[in-house]
Amino acid sequence: MAQIPGQEDKEKTTALKDLLSRIDLDELMKKDEPPLTFPKTLEEFEYTFNEQGQLRHTTTGEAFVFNAREDLHRWNQKRYEALGEIVTQYVYELLEKKCNMTKVILPVDVTEEEPRSFIYLSADAMSNPAKLLVLIQGDGVVRAGQWARRLIINQDLDSGTQIPFITRAKEEGYGVMVLNPNENHLEVERPAKPTPLLSPEASDEPAEKRERKDDRESKKKRDFYEKYRNPQKESETEQIPIRENGSPEEHLLYVWDHFVSNAAARNVFIVAHSYGGLSLVELMCQREAQVKDRVCAVAMTDSVHNIWHQDASKSIQEWLQQSTGYGSTTCPTTSQLFGGFS
């Protein structure tokens, strides 16, 4: 028998619909994820940095694996973030113990009750009469001493941290300031909102009817979350800004006014990576004369600044053209940096 045109496609579509109808989507949506609780130390994570500065599993020797649990992207991401926080603390320890940097709390007149940030200074950062190097990273989760968390975890410490620059700078006779432009607020858990209680006078509905209505609404919500459930609800938080350091731009301006401008060095050198370049241009718009007087060279790497959108004057544009080296590299190397500054 001759087949009617299009009948085969129709049969395939019908078969596909039949197959899909047998899949219990509700059960697939109900797949539980493990608890969002993770180790607090590298040792508990069973990772360590080897002699080459590479993050490796203590048992297998393998590099970090993001997809530790298949089909659980949110859990894997939270695990990665938890490891990233541990890495941040590890880098702080290296700055203090390996590089002999000192943590300085911001604002300088912070009170006990206020949220605070900090930067790192070499012993001679304020007193070195010749040269001062200021390191400014980009935006995001990176903190003082880091260029890129991803490179630290997936490649090595030399690629993702500022430690090689600090070490080389000190060997070359520079004082060093390590900024922390992304430490802008204190995050605290938001208190739960009390459920308002309606008095009988607040509604014309009989109390029994209101209770039945509330029960129906509660059941609808429970059914919805059961069907598309996120079994682990994350706590709601709010951010308390750090005074005069509530953004990367504010942070750089504050550090300039309270530290760089008061340093003894005749020549200031700046490395501004990614969003750090934008913050530097904003600083110039605010303190043009001071920056021109103190800064003798700037290295901008993968900078996202925009001299037109930031309303940089013609004199600022000309100065940047004369005093700035640009690079498109993900993170600068010590050879690129000190070769350009020499």
C-alpha cells in the first residue's frame, strides 16, 4: 500500500510523544542534591599546593575537578566557591609569611562596630624614598594578592597570584602596596520577616473561611516547591558597605589619599589589571594633578577602562598615552612588567 506523504513523520512524532509521556518528569525534578556544607580547610578538602604551586588532590595527585557530582551544577558551583574562599585565606597567609607583607585595616579610623577592609604593605612601602609599586587587580571574587582565582585553582599560584610581582619588586628595590578593591561590604544574614497577623476586624471574611483559604494557599506553595524543589534554601543576606571603600573606585581613591600620596617614594609605578584600569582612570579624573606629579609609569593589562565614557579630559588622555603601557594578556608577567618599567 502506498504511504501517504508526511505519514512517516507523523508516526515518528506520535512515537516521540508517547515516549515522553512515559517519562516521570516530576521524579526527575525531585532529584535531591547533597547538603551545601563543605570543608573549611584545604586538608579537609583533600587538596594541597605542591612544590610547583599547583593545586593537587592529596590521594590521587590529580588537578581540581569541578564536576565532582554529575548533573548537580549548583552543588558543584557552591563547592568551587567554598574552595575559592579557602584559597583566598591561603594567599593571605603567603602574603604575610612568604612576602613579609603587613595587613593594614581600612578605614584608618575604623570603629569596633564598623565593617572593615584591608590592604597589604611591604615594610618600606611608606618610607622607601625611591620607588613604590602599587598593584590593583580586577573586579569579582578576587581579593588582595590575587589576579585570577580560576588560574590559581586550575593552573598554579605563580599564574594567578601577585606573589611573583611582589618578590621581584622587592628584589628590584621597590616598596609595595597590594590593594583590595573588591572587599567593599560586610555580608550579614537578613533577619526573617515576621508574618503579619490579621485581626478579625482587618477582613470581612469569616475566620473559618480565611483559615481554609490560607491552608489552600500553603498547600499550593508546598506542591510547587515539591515539584520544582530546591530542597536547600539559601539564607537571605544584606550588604553593609565599608565606609569610603564601598566600590573599587572608592577604594583606590581612599588608598591614594591616605597612603600613596603620603608615601616617601619619588616615583610611583602602578599595575592596573582589568577593572583596575577603569578605577585608575576614575582616580585621574578626581586627582589628576597629584597622579601626574607622582606616577611615572603605569601598566594596564586587559583593562576595561573607557576614556570617553569616563569623561577623561584631553590632558588625561595625553598623559595616559605617554605614561601607560597596555597589554591584552589575561594576567601580566614579571618580565613584561619590570621590562617595561626599567
